Amino acid sequence: MGVVAQLYRLQRVDSETEERKQRLAEVIASLGESADLIRARDSVAEAEDSLAHQRKRLRALELDVAALNDKLKANQERLYGGKVRNPKELSSLQEEASALRRRRSELEDSQLELMIAIEEQEAELAERQARLRQIEATWRQEQAELLAEKEQLQQRLGELEQERAQMQARLGAADLAEYNELRRRCGGVAVALLKKGICQACGVDVPVSVARAVERGEGMHSCPVCDRLLYGG
């Protein structure tokens, strides 16, 4: 196998290595909790906190109503127990009873409104929890696929590294140095495929004499425009 052919094979290994490394970096960056998952979890936590606050308010209202009922019961016992006979005091007890009933009615209205709000929030929480479960299931599947791809990429990169080491061992130091310099200057591609007299790297027609020499594998020839080594396949 000629030197250019060996360098072309080395180029393919290096190009694949770069592609695999880039993809591996993307996979690693994608591992971990996604923004959608974090937002969905925060949304559930927000709904849970709001619901807990509303339930706490409802419990406070229930205690307030119970306390008013106790006061109203004591009021009624005094009002109708027969021990209070003073008309002024009886009138005061009646006014107190009316005020307690009005306040209880207000609190019970607030209770009803709060219970309706809690039912709505419970439905909202259930919806957010369902959404979170769906996102988590999708995320877990994607993470499993990414981990499997990561393992495959790492395995393939190890194989490519061995292939490159074997290829380098068969090439001379001067040829490797030229190849590496071309890769540095030409965007990572040192050897371009020549098809029908056209450099596949820059799309330029090369001179016919050069194209024929490359196709016959005679010596090392470069593209007159992009300066890459040409390989005829």
C-alpha cells in the first residue's frame, strides 16, 4: 500500500475520531437532569407548598369557627338558663349572640370559598404530578440511551486509538510530520479524495496530468488550490 493510501486511511481514522469525540462531549453534556425535568419538579413543589398553605388556613378557620361555637353555646346557656334576669344584661347577651352568629357566618363563607380553592389546587397538583411523571419517564429512557451510547462511543474511540497507533508505526516520521502539518493548516483534513478529477475537499478540478498520476498511484500530489494531498481511491 502506498504512502498516500496509508495517510488517507489514517485521515479517515482521525476524522472519525474527531466526530466520535464531539458526539461524546455532547452526550456527556446531556447527561443529568434536564431543564424540563427541573421545571416540572419545581412546579409540583410550588403547587404542594401553596396547597399546604391553604390547608393550614382552612384548619385555622375551622378552629375559629369551633371557638365561636363554644362562645355562642356559653352565651345561649346564660341567655336561656334563667340565671340572668336583668333586662339590660339580657339585651347585651342577645346582641352578643347576634354578633357571634354574623361572625360565624362570615367565617363559614370563607371556609366554603377556601374549600373550593383547595379542590381546584388539588386538581392542579394532580395534573402537575402527572406531567412530572411523564417527563421523568421520558428523561429516564433518554438517559439510559445516552449512557449506552456513551459506552459505545468510548469503546469505539479505544478501537480507533489502537488502529491509529498501528498505522503510525507503518509510516515514516517525515510523512507523519507532513500529514500532521497539513491537518493543522487545512482544518483537520490533510488528505482529500479525488473523484472524476475533482478534489472532494474544495471542489476544484485538478490538472489532468495530476489527476491521472493520482489515479495511477504515482507519487504524492497535492490539490493546487487547497494544498491537501490527493488520493485516488
